[in-house]
Amino acid sequence: MPAVLRQGEPLVQHVGTRRGQLTALPEAGRSVPLGGAFTLNGRRYNRTGSPTDRRKARLLEDPAVGVVDHGTGETTDVTMAEEVAFKRIRLMYSDIGI
């Protein structure tokens, strides 16, 4: 039996924790207006508010959420990052036969 299957419970806990982390940032970003600041787990962020963001907010029912991390200055499309992470989790499960 593969070691990862013997350690199934820690894997499930890890995936659950990771999923919570990945969904928290987009949810927090959606809760503030474009350009608005918020804090999550002690880190400060701003939701992006570019002209493109404003146009998408007018046209789309559920536009993507971008954030700027104050600590690193990095801008991230957290909606896309969340989708990619969930695809990786699904692939991991299929690789180990779950």
C-alpha cells in the first residue's frame, strides 16, 4: 500500500486546511469594494481596482478577484489561483486512487 494512502487522514486534513486557505482570500476580497483594503490572517491586502476590474464588475455577475499583498507588493488573481489549486487537488486524488 502506498505510504500516502496509509497516511490518508493527515492528507485529508491537509487538503481541508489548504482548501480553507484558498477560499478565504477570494471571499475576503469579494467582501470589499474595488480598491478597498482588508486584513486576513494578519496580512494586509487591497482588492485591485484597475479600469479593467471596474469594467468587469459592471459587466459580469461574478468577476474575478485580484488582490495586492501589502507585504510583498505582489498582485494576484486569487480567483484563478483558487481554480488552479483545486485542479491540482483533484489530480492528486486521482493519482493516488481516491
